[in-house]
Amino acid sequence: MTAVIKEEYRYSELTGKIIGCAMEVHKILGNGFQEVIYQRALAIEMGRQGLTFSREHEMEKIFWKRKRIAPNPAVLQTCALTTTGGNAFRK
């Protein structure tokens, strides 16, 4: 898996790895599964790539203040999109 890295961005390498993991999961599973399936698959792939993470992690609202982001540089939320009869419904 090739990571996209732009030196001018502080967490570019980490972001590239996360995006690469998500793309790998989508390449293998494709569309149509429930969100929890993608969450589990992403956890497996991130583990394979040596990324440390926690699932379903509760965060305080003050987490979003810039000074609190440093210990946890990436926050990822997954969602599955289902299409039915030409309409898209977000789960």
C-alpha cells in the first residue's frame, strides 16, 4: 500500500496510512455491508499496518480544542452508505 505524503502537512504520513487502510477495506469488501462490518475490517487492516487506535472511543467536547489534539492526531468516523431505488440513505 502506497501512502500519500506531503511534507508540508504535519500528519500527512499518518493520514495517508489511514486513507490507504480504508481504500484496502473497500477494495476487498466492496459495497453493501453494514457499518459495523467496515469498522471491524478497518480495525484489522489498521492493525496490520501497525497503527495504534481505539474503537468506539468516548471523547469530551473540549477534545476539539487545538491544544488537546496533539496526543490523538487523528479522529476517524466511519459510516456506510446504502442506495435503494436511486435514493441514498445514510445509516
